[in-house]
Amino acid sequence: MSGNVHLSESKWDRAKTLALSAAAITITLFVATVALSTAALAQQSSYNYGYFVNANTSGFPDADMYVVNPGSTGGKSPTGDLCANIYVFSPAQVIQECCSCKVTPDALTTFSLNTNLTNDPLQAATLHTGAIKVVSSAVPASATAATTCKNVAASSYTPSGYLGIWITHVHVANGTYSKSETSFLPGILSTPNTPAANTELAQLQTLCSLILAQGSGFGICTCPSE
């Protein structure tokens, strides 16, 4: 006696439809997974930017910028260390401070907005709001414990690795202060057809080198203690 079960034509058609639907769902989920993975990779950039508000404002508490090195170039120090090359701009698009700070893998580096990033602007005016750009790069091979990433932001470095960066924003409502936190956004340093001298990276490096060259001591941000 045969063990085969014969389905009626309608049940057979229904079974084929269900099988095709399951296959379509599987393919859709696979494509979606690949798309999400691609999108996640696209968010990883050596160049990130954000903004700040209410810095150096009477009565307002300080804000913080947090930087994490996820080990994008190596999971141990010193091979995985990165320089966070920081550029601070006023709302008028004028660079006010720049500096480079070492960020080791898996450590949290916390910058004070008032003390580290906006305390020494190039121009006399107190800096309250503006933009911050951060480009990650390798620690120079010639660096020593004393110099680490010093002045890299003003040099012709090559971007390398990526950093996670967040910043807090201080708000006030009805006399009560509160903080919110946003992550920096990944950026593109310039489109491929941009002349080399006009790229965002070249401009950042040149502007920072001019700050160092003028030698007044103004315009240099500081690093938290390592």
C-alpha cells in the first residue's frame, strides 16, 4: 500500500502559495539584514561633527563631550590608540580652537565644554554656541609619552579608524536646568572631485596650523588628563 498522500488541486495550490510566501519572506529578511549591515557600516566615519549651546553662560551648568575608541584599529593600547583631532567653530564659521588628544581603546574620554573646548578662543569674544568637528587618525610613529598626539590636528595627517562621540546640551525651562544628549553625525571630508587644497580635511589642517603659527597661545583647546 502506498504511503503517498495526494492533495486535492486546491490544497496543492494553497501549499505552493504558502511555500512561495515563506521563501519570499526569507529573501526579504535577508535583503533587509544586508541593508541594515551596510547602513551600519556607512555610519562609521573618521570624520564626525556636532554642535554645542549655552557654553560659558552665567548660571548654566557645564556640558560634556564623551569620546569612545571602540578599537577600530586595534583592541589594545598602544597599537589601537587614536588621535581625536578636534576643531571648534563659532556660529560665524570661524575656527576658534583646535587640539589633538589621545583616545585609547575601550576607555571613556570626557571633555568639559567650558574648560577643555571653549575656554581659550582665538578671538576675544566668549564662545557660547558653535560647531565641533572631530577627525580620528593614528598616533604618529614618532610620538613619545610626552607628545602623544600633540599638534597632530595642525599637520598633514591621514584619517584613520573611527570614534564614538556624544555631547550633552543644557536647557532651561521655568528656572529648572536639564540636560539632553546627542551623538555626533558621520560626515564626508569632501567629494572625490574636490581639488586637494580645497578639501574639508586640508582646510581644517591649514586653519589649525595658522593658529599654532601665530603663537599667541590663544585658540588651543586642551585634553582631559590621560
